[in-house]
Amino acid sequence: MDLKTFEEYVRLHLLSLEQDSEELQKQMGFYDDYDCDEYKDLEIEDISTNGQILACYHFLSVLEATIDER
């Protein structure tokens, strides 16, 4: 796989993660009890998703710098 194809994949994956995060935020909005297990599970999943989003942004910055150097 060449770098440009990988960059396209990361961008699509990032879009999917952002959509997942939006959905998790929506689901979390239905809870008033922030100490319930269901809310905590959603919160952990959202934290994980946001970490993956940050990693994708990092990968994209590295890819863009690498592709620009060529």
C-alpha cells in the first residue's frame, strides 16, 4: 500500500471515529445518573474513541509531512 492510499484510509477511519463519538455523546446525553454503570461504560468508550481520533490526526500530520517531502 502506498502512502497516499494509507492517508485516504486514515481519513476515512477518522470520519468513522468522529461519527462514533457523536453517537456516543448523544447516548450519554440520555443519562442523568453519571455514576451508573451504563453511563460509565459509554464514557470509557468515548474516551477510547477520542484517543483513537487523536492518533489519527497524528498519523495524518506525519503522512502529510512525508508526502510533501517527496
